Amino acid sequence: MRLKSLILGAVCAVALTSPAFAQSLTAITGGRVLTGTSVIENGTVVIQNGRVVSVGTGAAPVGARIIDARGKVVSPGFVAVDSGLGGSEISSVSGSDDLSNGANTISASFDVSYGLDPWSFTLPVARLGGITRAIVVPTHAGGGGGGHVHDDSDFAGVGHGGLQSPGLFAGQAAIIHLAAGTDILVKPRVAMVAPFGEAGAGIAGGARGAQFTQFKETLAEVRLYARNRGAYDRAGLRDLSLSRADLEALIPVANGTLPLIVTVRRAADIQQVLRLAREEGVKIILDGAEEAWLVADQIAAANVPVLLNPLSNLPGNLETRAARMQNAVVLDAAGVVIAIKGNEGSVHRVRETRYNAGNAVSHGLPYQSAIEAITVNPARIFGMAGQFGELRAGAAADVVIWSGDPLEPLSNAETIFIGGAEQAPTSRQFLLRDRYASGGEGAMPPAYTR
């Protein structure tokens, strides 16, 4: 009977995420609806064909499946930024970590989307924390994205084949959804990633000025290559410090169409990165930025968004001397678009994203700003505004019904839709708990159960 129950449970889980189920007309009624940009009391959210049909206070459509959310909170699915979900299982086990690359012929062209694992054990756990989409980034020196942080003690120079070694760029980020299934990729190559500050200086030769010089020279080479592809093919162009794959990958960065996620911490480095972006016409996103509050007005004036962890408040080194819990508060008040990150690489602890948002509220961030920082803002930052992270007509039906305030740790995600498909409320941890909690099937070898 135990085995039969497990099989039936698996069948139900598949049924809940099947295309046919996703097509059904569903109305979530009576809840407190957080749309991502506003609040609707006693609201009705209607979804069909994987999209939100309507959000308001009207009655449910005739023939719709009704989900009673009275006394509960309905929100968009949360979006994890600077994450390693689907790309890293155990960061210390190299064979299960596809977020890092050490080849000097592939740096900027490194594309994490090719290493994504839809069956990763980390995805259901994150989903139970209300995470329905994620921005997956490669790991790099000084960064927190996905897995372990690389050692930045190796200085740059001419490596094998006359190419940069190590490269200034860590690779390209991708967007995923967390629905059960065999294809989680939403969009590849949504941003380039590069460390600056102390980590970037370590890569470039030991000094910050060396990295900026090398970065500008690299962009000059990329633009030279873009203007002279024919000469490059005929070997009629001078030797360049990047491989052809890396040069191609950096063209959209050089022309300002692909954003560059810049990991940077101290205020002085942030100022110099803003200057570099102006001089080179590069579109940037600041990541980390623990001292950003000191130059919040400059960041706002440059219209540069920030990915941050509001819990970073200790001066762990000379780059974070002025780290404080009010970083998010000051940036938001200055008009900077912020996105709140999870903890420790946003893989195994990405579900704590909502806790971090709640902590930011407890230190002065307006509640609505905190909700935006984990829903609509990540979508806006990565060019997906209106497509997810918001309950509005036409957006992906990523909807979570909570037992209470989603920023309260004791609240639970009771019902989760991703792309209109309801997700099974379980994870490997829950399955193992249920299997062994009462000596059930599989708890002991058959010979010991007679």
C-alpha cells in the first residue's frame, strides 16, 4: 500500500503540472492580492492558458475552477537574482557545479544555460519558498552567485594561445522558471558578469587601475573586431587578447544592448564603475554594493539598478567598512531600483529571499518597496517587465497563495502556480521524511519486517 501511495502521489504531481491542467480556467477569490505594484483587498485573480487573464474585485467567471483564498495572501511568484539554481547541486563537488569555468579561451562566451538541470533537488525547495523564476549567474571572484567564490589571487596575463588568463569576464546569465518539467530555460544570455573592486583588481594584476585599463582596452578590441570581421577571418587583423567566441559575446556589451552585472562593494569603486559606464557607453547593474548608500544619489542619477542583500551589515574587510542594514532603505528613498537577493549564493538558501525582504522592512524599507524588490523589479532590471513578477493581465501566471504575510517566516506557500500549472507542494526532503518517519516502506530491508 505504501508503494502504491507513492506511485499515486507521483502521478498526481505530474497531473498538476501537465499542459492540459495549465489550460483550465481558474479563479482565485477572496484573498488579499499583492499584484507587485499595488494591493487589492478581497481580490480575484483569473488565470488561463498559462497567463493571468484579469486581476480585480469582480466575480469569478462562469465555469472557472474556484480557489477560495479568504484570509490568505495572493502574490506573484518571487524572482531570485544572482542565483545558482539549476546550475549547482553541491558547489564543493565539481561534477555537480556548472557555474564556473577556467578556460582562458572561453570567458565572456561562457553560457550557463547549457548546464542547467531541470531535475535539480534545489528547485522544489526554492519553489516552496515562493520562488518561481530565477536569474542564474556564473560564479566569479568576489561574487556570491550560485556556488563557491573563486580565489582571486591569480593575476591576469598572457596565457595559452596569447589570450587573457584569467579573463575579466565570468560569463553570461540566464533566466529560468522553477516549474516541474524537462525544460526550465526562459531566456539565455540576459546579462554579462564581471567582478570589480578588490576581486577584479586581483584578476587584472593587483591594482584597481589595472583592471579599468584592461577593461577599456578589451572593449576597444571588441569594437575593432566588430568593424573588421572580414580581416579577422583572413588573419589580416592584429593579434587580439580574446578568443573569437569571447569577442562575439562582448559585442552587445560594448554597444550597450546587453547589461553588465558588476560585482562591486565599496563606495569609491562604485563611483569609478559609474564613470567607466559613462565613458564607454556600457549598461551596468551593480551587484553587492554594500556601501552603495553613501553614493545613492549618484547611482539614481545614472539610472543604474542594484542587486543587494539587505543583511550585509558587517565590515568583513576594507571594502565593506560602511556596510549597514539601511542600505536598501537609502537606495530606495533615492529612487534606485533595487532587487533583494537570497543568502549564500541563492541556491540552498534562496528560499530566504523573502526573509531578507522582511528584515529590510523591519529596518525601514517600505513594505511595498520590499515586495517590488522580489517581484517586479527583477523583471524590470533584466528586460522582462510585464512578462513575470507581477499579477497583471497578460503576465505569466506565476501565482502563490500564502497562509499569511509572505514576508513573515511562519507563513507558508500553500498553493503555487508557475506558468498557470499548479505545482506539487513537496520536495525530496519531504519525500524522505514521509518515507522514514514511521518505519514505512523502504525504512528497513524486507527480511526485517516479517
